[in-house]
Amino acid sequence: MVTCCPKYSARQLRNRIKIQSKTQVADGMGGWTESWSAGDTVSALWTPRTGSEAVEAQGLAPTVSVTAIIRFRGNAEGAPYYSAEDRVAYRGRMYNIKAIMDVDGMHQFLEMRLVEGEPS
């Protein structure tokens, strides 16, 4: 399918983010531990949304909400390749993926809702 005017241009996708997946690694004693993969490095449109603070354990815990737009990557069935079980690394900070949506349902771009400071 060819479209004349994509919603986002390559110029807008100027930030490099790393999308990491949980993997299971053998611990050498018959069990396994969870770790994060090296991840895929992709270009993204990075847009901070909100920030807040909450008091936890007699200290402040910041929460940052971000939206990242990346080019669509899907599996054989057309579903997004990434899921809410993955996380995003950007400039030394880790963000949990809360939701992933196909922008306009056209399989061109994915919108990722990310949160730093909250468990996924």
C-alpha cells in the first residue's frame, strides 16, 4: 500500500532508543534467572508528556510519562513486534512500556506510551 503523505517523517524520528526484552538465562544449577537483552536500537520521535512525584518510603519517587513514535515492526500476523513486557532505554534511563498502538492502523508507525518510575 502506497500513501502520499506519511504522518511522520525521518527528520522527526531523530532520537535513538533501545527496546529491550526479558530473557531467561540458565544459572548453571538447573534453574534460570531473568535478565534484559541487549535490545534493538531504533529511531524515535521522543515526546515528554507529564511528570509527578509521590511520597514512598519517606522519600520522593518521581514518575515521568513519555510518548515514543517508531516505525512499525510486526510479526507474521501483523501484530506489533514489541509488547508491554519489554522496556525502553533512553539516555541512561529505563522506561516501562504501558501500551503500544498502531498509529492510524496503517502498519507504518507504532506509538509507545512509556512510564519511568512505575513497575510495568
